[in-house]
Amino acid sequence: MRIKELAEGRVRYGYRRLHVLLQREGWHVNHKRTYRLYSEAGLSIRTRSPRRRRACRYRSGRADATGMNDVWAME
């Protein structure tokens, strides 16, 4: 099936974008049929874990100055 080939090349595309690509290639397919074929083929967008939130868990506070010129800040 052409939808499977398109999905392999474009992993981050959902059924809506794949539907547009199919229309551009000349396939006259209803969007509901595109969704049905997309889900029957077992395709889905892979979820990404948010990296920003994970980084702030391990972040520690600012170290206190122990002597002169120990901590600098940009303003």
C-alpha cells in the first residue's frame, strides 16, 4: 500500500499529512478512509519525551560564593 511506503519515509507524519501527500499524487481518497487504512496498518506517530522537563529535575541551585570573585553573573 502506498500509505505504508509514505509513512516509512516520513515517520513524523500523521494520517492528515499523509492524506495530503496521497491527494498530491493523484489518489482520490476520502480522509475517513485514509484514517481507517492508517490505523489498520498499525501506524501511529511516535511520541517524544520532553527533554526540557527532564533536565530541570537534575539541576541544582546556584552555588554560594565562598570567596571574592568566586561567582560571576551576566546582566
